[in-house]
Amino acid sequence: MTAASGAGLLAQLDTQPRVRDFLSHAVTTGRVSHAYLFVGAPGSGKLDAAWALAQSLLCENDGCGACDACVRVARHTHPDVHVYEPESATGYLIAQVRDLLEDVALSPIRAPRKVYIIDRAEQLRANTANALLKTLEEPPAHTVFILLGTSTDVMLPTIVSRCQCVPFRMLSTEESTTAVAHATGLAPARCRMAVAVAGSPSRAIEFLKSAERQEARRQMLRAVDALPRADEADILLAAKDLMGAIRAPLADVKSTQQAVLEQNADYLSRGALKQLEDRNKRELSARERSGIMEALASVRVLLRDVLMSLEGASDGIVDEDAADIVARLASVTTTAGALGALDAVSAAEKRIARNITPQLTIEVMLFDIRKALVCL
């Protein structure tokens, strides 16, 4: 498969053409490394590329994008693609790496090989990294590791030396917006908003395909819009409703996971089924956390627009579909108030990273935003 052929995810990496061509050549020639390290700034599309490479490696027909394996990978439901991210505020837990190593020893469930995507690999500290090093150096023949990091400078040299490094360039907002507009056919203003909320072109495209995720954003914006007039009961109810909206997209994920379990129940051991169930739980937790961070990003974008409006730079507003909310909030606060509200969002993001209860985090954030906006 060349960069120009095929309908799979790898062929669609137009925002990183050098990465696309490099990985495509590796797959075509059969010279795939046992371990890759994708390095680049947040928003450069590393995770998108990892899923694209996984799809090409597991495809039943040369990266077609349409076979059962390709569809499962595209939907993030293939049982032989495992995604890990830190489960602690200080990084990866040793138990996570032990679980990974136990799984590596098992045969693939549906495909001829397995792919392990390790996000934020810079958070592999000495104890967890040492547990992983030997496997990275001598992995089973059916296994490919894809580590994602921001820079080799902040990673353990022993990890870096065992991987083939693939650098990603940072995308400009204009490039990301153009890529999303090309893929969706939607207006640039809407695509720019989606990129700002979702963080990368691929995630923005998925965001624009999801009515539930867009509804969660709208509900969050309405909740912030109502804060200057809200009492404590209003805020507590809004936080509860927001968590319901954020969790709504998980229903389809749960349904798909259950279907996969039922399909594999007949030929997997009890231990393997338990591992699959555990991975499903982690995936749900990760997706919920991602939904919360997306909702917080929507607040950050809105408050940034309020700040831009207060500073007389209305032409830089991103939330054009919420211009009335931006105007109302700007009319009741000051520059200092908008900055204080943005600080409340940053504090909420840190709490989520530390695994503080999501609903409590949102409640505290809404109270703090209200206090900042109306200078209580």
C-alpha cells in the first residue's frame, strides 16, 4: 500500500505526510519495527497515527479500511489493539506494566499479531520502565509496541534506545482546520471550534460525527452561561446533568464491548476473558476521562473567547455558534474575572489528572468560575 492508495487510516494521515509515507513503506516492505516511539507536541496527531499503523498491521487485505479488522480498529474495539495511559498522577503504575507483560505472553485473539499503544510514555518512570525494557528489547514475534511521547529529552534513554523514533511536526490551527473541513465538508468556523475542543484533526472529525459529544459541549456552555444567575442548587444539578451528558457516548462502547465478549466467550479461557473484561473497564474509564477533558476544553475555549472580547479582539473568537453566550459573559465580568475563571478550568484539569471524582471536580470548577466571573 502506498501513501496514495487504500482507504485505511494510514492513507488519511494528510497532516503528517512524511510520517504517513514512512510508515506506509515499512508496512509495504514488511520492515516494521518491533517498537516505535512517536515524538511530537500535543495535537500533532501521534495517537491518530498509532491507530492508523495498528489498522494497517492487522488489516486482512493490505490496508483496505473496509474489512472486519479495519472496521474494528477504526472503532477502537479490536481485541488485539491495547491502549495504555497513566493511571496515576505520578505516572504509570507498576501493576499496569505487569498486566501488559502478562498479556504480551498470550496469543492474539483475532489477528496474527497484537499492537500495544502506550500513551504519554514519558510518564514511564524507572521502576515501570525497567519492567518493560526486556520485552521492548526482545518482544514476541507477534507483537508491536507504539510509544507516544512529547520529547526524547524527557524520557529514559534506555526506553528511547530500544525504539525507532518517528518525529511529528506541530500542526498550525489553520492546517488542522483545513484538514477537518476537507474531511467533513463543514464550514471552517465549525471545524476550527472542533479542533480547539477535541485537540487534533482526527479527534475533531470524530467529535463532529458524534451528536452526543456535541450535546455535552452545548450543555456545558449553557451551564457556564447560567452561572452569574445560579444558586448552589442550580450548580449541583448542572454538574450532575453534565456528567450524564459526558457519559452518554459510553453506552455504545459498552454495547460493543459486550458483543466482543460474547463472540469470544466460546474459545477464550476464563483467565483470558477476565483480562479482556479488565481492559474493557480501563477503556471505559479512559474514555470517560477523555470526555471530561473535552468538556473542560469547551469551557476553556469559551472563556478564552470572553477574554478576547473584553480585550477588543472579537475577530479571534472561536465559538462563533455561541457568540451570544460570549457577549453575555463579557458584559458581567472583567479581564481579571475571565483570567480567574480560566484558572478554575486549569485546576479542574489537574484534578482529573489526579483521579479526583469527576462530578466533584466539575462542581468545584463551576463554583470557582462563578466566583471569578461575578467577583464574589
